Amino acid sequence: MSRQPISTAPRDGSKVTVFWTDRDGQENESIAQYRSLDRLKAIGGDWDETDAGWWAFTDANTQIRIEPHEWSSKPDEESE
């Protein structure tokens, strides 16, 4: 599946493959989910508008908020 601009990605809580660049300039590919402020508040905790956005697991126990630039509905099996 081809990459598409992140602005066209679903924001309904479904998981998609995203492509993002970390602070070291390395491009990463992750499964991520957009979480709105309403969705975050529904699970409990102290959330604010800065917490809404794209979230991905970095390992089995750690999640980070990321700023992806592209997405794909399936993993890119035809990688460069």
C-alpha cells in the first residue's frame, strides 16, 4: 500500500502504520493510533489538549506521542 499524507489518516482510533522522524533525524515506521482528547478522558486520568495526537508503542510497556508525516493502512511490504 502506498504512503499517504498524515492529514488523510483516520482519526477514529483505528491503528495504522505511520512514518515519522525522531529527534536524531532517523525515519521510523510504527503502528500508531490517533487519540482525541475526548477518547483520552474517557479512559481516565489527567489529560489536556497537548496529549491529543498520534501515539505509538516503543516497546511492550512504553508509549510515546509522535508527529508522523505519512501513513499507510497496511505495513509497507515493498520497502526500499
